[in-house]
Amino acid sequence: MDNIDTAILYCLKENGRVTASEISKKVKLSIPAVAERIRKLEQNSIIQKYIIKLDRWQTGQKLLAFIFVNIDKTEHINAFRSQITVLPGVLECHHLAGAYDYLLKVSVSDTDALE
């Protein structure tokens, strides 16, 4: 990766639907050269997927909460991991070192849904 690849990634990070034509103007390369660089970034798994960012308020998910989780017995870890991945409100799950085992980032409609 060089500075041009970094600039291309920045453009895509700002707008995943930006065209190769728009990127080419910013990085001062031809459209085919930009398209080839993007293809190589995808092929080398530097770009792994394109996603959308939703407006939580517009979708009714007005409460964003961070929840610390402790797992009391190690034999419960696999069950926790498998169940947490299917809950629609869980945006992220991070394994922690220290006083807590996991940190969840959760998006729900209100405090009742959080409970």
C-alpha cells in the first residue's frame, strides 16, 4: 500500500458508493488505474466488505447503551457467544481483560427494550 491506496481508502471510507471517476479526480489517476487499485485492495482483503450506516433515530433505535458483562463460569462462554450474535440489538461485542469479560454496544428503541 502506498499513499494513493490510502487516499482511495479514505474516499471509500467517507462514501462507499463513490465512483471510480470521482476518486480518480481526487487522487489524480486514471479511472482504470483507480478501478485496478480497488480490485487489488479487495483481492488482498484490505477492503473486506462495503456496509451502510443507518440513522438510528430514523429506524426507531433511539437508545444506544454500553453494557459490561461478566460470565460467572467458563463453561457458559460458548453459549453466551452463540446467543449474543443472534440478538438484533447488539451492534458490537468486545472481549475485555480486567474486571469484566465483555463489553456490548447495544442499540434499542427505549429503556423497556433494553431491559
